[in-house]
Amino acid sequence: MPPRPEDLTTDLPVAALRRLLVLLALGFSLAGLLAELLRHLGGLDHPALTLLSLSWEGNLPSWYASVLPLVCAALLRWTALTATSDRFHWDFLALGFLAISIDETIALHERLTGRFDLGGLLYFDWVIPAGLLVLGLGLAFLGFLRRLSSGTARRFVLAGALYVGGAVLFELPLGWWVERHGDDDLGYALIDWCEETLEFVGLTLFASTLLDHLGGRRLRLVTPPAGAPTR
């Protein structure tokens, strides 16, 4: 039997968590932009710049890029546990964001590039199946969005548009640039910075909306009494 919403009862510091997410996204974005400007315009080549660049893997921004969708997945699972309807949709979204977190860690989507042997705007041709997947999921979740409050639905759609705009659409000009100029100049860095920043903003808005959606609920970890049967 699923837990009842009234059994899940501990206070959630919505405002503090929202501020933390916004500050982290803003901090990583601005630090990444500064790192690119210092490297490409200032001629600096310090390891700290690589550590903060949004164009490099295995650094602080890439770590946060994998943590943020994981936070969204946890909040979605939390929502599913306390929801009175649409539990399947909330859990499906939670699994989807878990997959995004894993992909940010192992860059699975980059291994799909070159399957269609295209160039130009479709140089990173993994955007083709990704775009079809996004379109299909969007159509499948229309009913779910209609059942949400109008404010929550609008913020979800905006968050999704920002994230997809960064993760998928900005790959088009980025691929065009890489094919013609390579991936080690200011032009590449700025396009990639815009892409990663849009992803941060979209995920942060999505997480903030989930926090607002959960704001009136509380979560409690219940320990069964001694001798109670376990399942």
C-alpha cells in the first residue's frame, strides 16, 4: 500500500533551498564566463580556469551539471510519494532526470554523434533522435500538464524550453562552429557557455517549481515499532 500524504511529515525549507539553487547556478555560470574571457582574451592559462570552465569535463561545473538533475529526480520522487494522482507521471519524470544525471556523467549522447554522417548545423547529429524523443514526450505529457495548476504548468513548460534550448538547440550552432573553426577558441567557448547556462537555468527553474509544488507538504521517515512486520 503506498504511503498516505499525511504520513509524510517533515518541514521542507523551500525558500532556503531555492536560494541555494539559484546562487549555485549563477555562481557557476558567471565563474565559467570569467574563466573563458581570461583564457581567450587575457591570455591566461591557469589550472583554475580549466576547473571552472563550462566547456571542460571533469571539473566543478560538470559535477554540478550531473548533481542538479539528480536533485530534480529526488524532488520528483518525493512528489510521487505524496501525490494523490499521476504517480506514474511523476515517477517517470524522476527516472528521466536520473537518466539525464547519468548521461551528464558518462556523456553517452556524445557517443551517438556521427551515426548519420552529417555536417553543418547537424554536425552533432545526436540531436535528431533527441529532438524526436523530446517531441514524443511532450505530446505524451500534455494531459499531465493540463491537470496541473496553470502556474505550475507554465513554469514547467518554460523550464523545459530553456533546458531543451540549451541541451539540444544550441548544439546546432555549436556543431556548425566546431566543423569550421574547431573547439578551442572564444567563439566555441561562448556558444558552449550559453548552452550550459540555459541548462542550469532550466533545471533550476524546474527544481524551484517542484519545491513550490511541495511547499505545503511535509516528509517524515517512519520507523516501524519493534516487532512490527516488515515488507
